[in-house]
Amino acid sequence: MSKVQVVLVIETILCKIVSYGATLHEGDWELVFHAVSGSGENVTEAWRTKYKKECDLFKNNCPCSIKDGCLPSSFKMETLGSCPRKHLRSVKIDYWNCLDVKKVKLALNSQGKTLAFLEFDGKGSNLMNWFQNSRILNSSWTDMNKHGSYNVFSIDKENRYGRHFFVNKVYPRTGCAADEGWLVVMDFKRSGPCPCEAQKSYPQFLYSPNGTVTRWQKFDTGQLANTRQYTWLIQNGK
């Protein structure tokens, strides 16, 4: 469980007030990314790939369609159960440095219910480095906190196996049967060496449903579960 030529592009964005979408108040959570299992789309690539159509968020002019994988500003949390089987990404992610992000929440959902979640300190973060244990503020897993022991806590460190948004405790020398962790997005088909990674479709979201760390090979015993929906939310404010 590349090319010789390297081109560096530096883009400077003059931050202004971003008023695109609904008016939010301090303490409000805003959905910025919605992922679904079995869609055939790589979650991590969808998260970090910029919106390709013409968009000016500062002028509140950004045509956005679900069919293009764009999360409309009018999207409501209560419609999650009926949305298309594809990842949806808000264009606001491309303006992360301008959003005054206070907190970031990652939640696993099913039928309108939150099954597990992680909440991070988003202050001074970017779209990739908010996901680290030193930023943990709250978690549904009682044994997961900023001072915990993890051998992997990263969005893409374990890219060789397609284990993304991965929170793992240990890889014992005894192999897959003793591997322990809390959460993983399996983005690639048969990407890793462990049996639990052999799924019928991808991506898959595996997590420990019992509120503590579990062994990845306990999928058949109910001590490891998967869910269909995965959401990322941000909270703005001072």
C-alpha cells in the first residue's frame, strides 16, 4: 500500500476583494472542491490544475459550468447527493493567496452525512501545503493531532503508488498486512503493492471509520471503509 527542459513561470496577482459568489461571513464554510469515487479522474491533478477558460474573479466575470468540472459559486452543499459523477473545482482555488484563508476542512461524506473530517489552520498556506500535521486544528480521529507520529502526511509524497491525501502511521518490515493509517485517496488503478488497493474503479477514498488508526488490510472486517464523496471547504476571516 520528465523532460530535460525546465520552464519556471512566475505569475503575479494583485490581490483585491474577491466578491465572486455568495456573501460569506466570518465563520462560514465555503465548498471549493468536491470529489467522487469511481469517476476515473485523478483527484490530485483535478485539485491543482488551474481553470483553463477565461476568468476574471476580481470583476466577478467567470463563466463556470459543472459539465466543465467547474464548481459554480451558487452550488449548495445540500445538492451533493445529486451532483454529476465528476470532480468539481472552484476557480477560487486559483486565487488562494488572495482569499485570506483561515481554515481548511477536508470531509468524507455519504448520503449527506459527514463520516470523517480533518480541519487545518489555513493561515499563510497555499493550495498544496495546508495539508500537513503541524496545521491540524481538529479531527474526527481521536488519535490524530499535530503532535502525532506519521511516516506519511502529504498530498503527493507517495505519488509512486498513487496514494494521495495520505495519512499513514507506519510501514512495518513485515509488509502490507501490518501497514497502519487513517486516510488515503487511491488515484491510480492497481497503483500500489497491497491487496486493499485492488479496487474495481478509481479513485477510491479509504479511511478508518472507527475514530482511530487501523490496518489497511482490514477492509473486509469493517475496520476500513470507503466512501463515495470527498469535499474540501475553506473558511475566510481574520
